[in-house]
Amino acid sequence: MSFKDKHALEILPGRIAALEADISRLNAVLDDIDLYARRPADFATATKELEAAQAALAGAEEQWLALEMLREELEGSQEARA
């Protein structure tokens, strides 16, 4: 694995956790049933931020999975050689 891939594999779990926390926070904001009526601009902003965070989370999870599979594949081929 390249240094970049190893580094990404190390930092992605933290990024995923941060995105999950952000999604949870935004869902809590949007759980306010009166938010749209009281502050439609805040509702729209939170909705857009939630969509972006969900997309970023999906991308980070896919990247982590691909890198983890690559790591396991490389470790398996190294063990087979030994």
C-alpha cells in the first residue's frame, strides 16, 4: 500500500465517526417539528448540510472498505509467500 493509502486508512475511522456525529446533530435539529414554520432558512440549511454529510459519509465508508480490502489482500499475499 502507498503511504497515502495507509494514511487514509488510519484517518478514515475518525472522519466517519465525525460525520456520523454531525448527521446525528443535524437529525436532532430537524426533529423540531416547528423549525420549518419558525425558521425556514435554518431548516433549508440543515437539510442541505444533512444531505452533504450523508453523501460524505457514504463516500468515506466506501473508501475505507476499498482500502481495508486492499490491505487484507496484500497481507494475505505476503503470508502466502512466507
